[in-house]
Amino acid sequence: MHSKQTVKYICEKYPSGNIYYYKQEIITHHCWQDVSSLSWSAKRPISKQTYLKRKKEGYYTEELDIHKQPAEVIPFVTKK
């Protein structure tokens, strides 16, 4: 388990009403002393309960409102 300084919990809210929860950890590609080798890991899905529990425990949390354009629907032409 990571410390409070090396992990963050993310809540992404979409206009559709969907809410997704993620966890990210700081990882190193060389060594911990080489600050330039540190980066955030890929977001990993977690449950709402885990997000709320960690927020209550004082972990760093982010709440993001995501506003993306809807996907363009491209109809396929069918040959008869």
C-alpha cells in the first residue's frame, strides 16, 4: 500500500450522469532519488466505497468534471 504522499484518488463526473473512480500511484522508472524518473501510473478503477473511505482517511482526492464532445456517429453504407 502506498503512503498518502504517493497516491491519489480521482472521481470523474460526466454530463451523462456517469461517475467513475480511479486510483493513481507515483512510480519510478529508475530510482526514487532521481526525481526526473517519477511519473503517475495509469489510472486503475476502484469502487465508490474505496474512494469515499480514502477521502475520509485524508488521502489526496480530485473531483473532475469531464466535458467532452459526443462521439461522431459515422453510418456505414450497406450494399444491396
